[in-house]
Amino acid sequence: MRKDSPVYMGPRLRRLRRDLGLTQADMAADLDISPSYVALLERNQRPLTADMLLRLARTYKLDMAEVAGDGGTEQTARLHAVLKDPMFADLDLPALATGDVAVNYPGITEALLRLYTSYRQEHLALADQGAAPDDTPDPVAESRRFLAARRNSFPTLDDMAEKLAADAETEGGLTGWLRARHSLRVRRLPADVMAWSLRRYDRHRDAILLDDTLDTASAQFQLALQIAYLEMRKAFDAILKDGQFANESSRRLARRALASYGAAAILMPYSAFAKAVEARRYDVEALARQFGTSFEQTAHRLTTLQKPGQERVPFFFLRVDPAGNVSKRLDGAGFPFARHGGSCPLWSVHRVFETPRQVVTQWLELPDGQRFFSIARTVTAGGGGWGSPKVDRAIALCCAADHAHRLIYTQGSPPPDPTPIGVTCRLCHRPHCLARAAPPIGRDMLPDDYRGTRAPFGFADG
């Protein structure tokens, strides 16, 4: 707490008093002050002194940090982030006034934040309409909407993971932590014994069983994932409570995504990782070596660095197979990726299979003029032994061009002319694209009985 500025936390004090079931007179008697002074404190007409904080902590046996809180810093940062939405652009919202609302009216602030999150989720649901002709809910789409509406950022899990990571370090690592805190030993077994599971929790033998073909990064992730399930269940329940799911499959997929988020946050704690990201200028391979993680795990974690007040470059993440099927998509950068149908074949993420495990960079321009910067590389899952099945996929990280100067991949040379790409062929109106797979919606086709065009579909250029 700063000594040079008064601290006002009236709403927090009022909420604490009500949680304890006390009247102002009761609290005044407990703290040996007058009821009128309690009323002044709750109305922020008097600052809460260090002596008063100590009295509160001792009288009600509270943690000092719990009483003092963060002065509304996180709520203020979250509210600022929400009010940057273009829908509020015409409103005069001074930063000072926003801070006053967040600090003095935390309940109203939380209500606004929940409403905005619900609005985002409904907005994304509208974009997905038409995905299932028989109106059957798509669990994958629902879980993706759940993450996108929250910008794939869960500060509560980040805070818990940082503490777990610090505790694990004192125990010599994740294996030592599991042994010390849960009396669980870690065993590695052949894939056929594991019945092709990567990880199993054997409650009867107090053991975590891992497939012995997992590489070091994957094995560590599986251990972190198990710790997340053991330690973060209540946090998962609280986060999922605010979600909108049509069925249990959607909820389970969202829970799995939260568990993976928690595992990554344990392996790459927010503060340390965010600091390293700036020092290494978003060099994914260097960061992976530093934290002992895979390229994909590290790239995935980069999409989650939107903790209020500690934001880093927002990224869009995509993982595709050689056939173009999307198996993972995380949007923290507002990239207008097509939710249905294929993406643009001119994007390098579809060509990196020709140059395995090499990072390929590309500047992109959409038909509306938006520019992005993309890095793409292949990754391999599975393998680990002769005859073990494996699959190659490509992943891409994409950020707005305005942020690209912060990345090591753009250093040393001026940006070239961007590659013109579309969101998807049915929405792209570039008439001379040789890679087009389908004509655009709402455009008249040119007659081709007397002439041919270089593009597979000729349509009016007007």
C-alpha cells in the first residue's frame, strides 16, 4: 500500500461487514470506534488508515492482503479494456471516471463486466448460426465461443498457477510436488499397457501413469494438467457457471480448455513468462527452450497474455492439418477468420508443410484494408518410438500489423508488400485470384462461352 496517498475502500468495507452479518454499530463496537465513523468510511468520506486495516485483520482474523485488496486495480483495468470496444467509441468515458466507478462501485462494475461477456458470447453465437442445419448444438463451436468471449484470458487461473509453480519449484519440480502434496508417484508405462491413453490417474495405487513415448515437454504438460485438475476444480466451476452451454459435451470441452490453460500457466507462469516475452521479443523457439515447453505450447500461451493491466501483444492462433481442417482456434487479436468453410489458401499456414519445422513469416492484407503479420510452422504430435503413429500439423500466430514491430521476426528489414488474402472464398471479392475455390456470394458470373479467364471463376469486376 502506498504511504503517500490515502486509501479509500468504502464499498469493500461495506461488503465485508455484510458478509460477516454485522450492523455498523456492531462493527464500531468491535473496532472501538463510533458508528458514525464506520458510516464515513463506507461512504469513502474518510480514508482507511493502516491502523484501521490492522484492527480489521486482527479482529476478524483476516489476511491483510484480503482486506487491502489491490485497490480496485484489476477491476479498473478490466473495465478500461471493455470500454475500448468500438460500440462505446462515441461516449465520453474519461479514464479517471472509469477508475472511480470500478473502485467505488465494484458491484456495478462486476455487473457490467458480466453483461459485456454475455453480449460477446451471444454475438459470437450469431456469427455461428447456420453451422448445423439440423439445429444440433456444436460443442466445439460453443467452447470456442466461450473462450473467445473472454479473450482466452482467465486471470484467476493465472494467479493460482503462479503460486502452484512457485510451490513446485521448492519441491524440486512437478513430480516432487505431486509426491509431497498428494503422495502420488509418477510412473511411465508402454503405450499398450496405457491402453493408448497419454495419462491416467491410478487412485488405487496412488500414481500418475504416463505414456513412456511422450517427449519431455509433453510429459511435463501432462503432469501440469493433472495438477490443474487436482487444484483448480472449484475455479473451473466458478468460471463455467457464467458460461452458456446447450449440453454437457460443450461444458466438458470448455472445462478441458480451462484445464489446458491452467497447465500452461503452471509451466509458463504469467509474470515470468510475460517478462521473458518482452526480453526475447516474442521469439517462440527461444521461449520454448527457456521454459522447457514445445513450440505449440508456447505459441498457445502467447494468446493468453491479456491479464488486465499486464497485457502483451494480442495474437490469433490457428492449428490445421494438411487437408485444411481446423483442430484448434483461439482469437485474442480480432482476426476475422471464417467460422465455416476453408480459409484462404494464400495464407502461408497452408504451405509450411513444404518446409517442415521452419518458421515462415508473412504480411497479410484483407479486402477491407486491415493488415496483419503472421508466423507459421509445422509441429508433430505422437511418435516417440519405432512404429508409433504421428501426425504433422501447421500452426499460425497472427497479430495486427500495428503490433508487429515488437516481434523479433520483423527486425532488420522493412515490411514487404502484404499478401492479399480473403477471409473465405465465398466472402472474398477479388476477381482475379487464381486460388479461388468458390465464387463469391452475391456477384454475377461473367459468361465464359466466348472467352476464358485466368481465374477459375469469372465474375463482374464492378
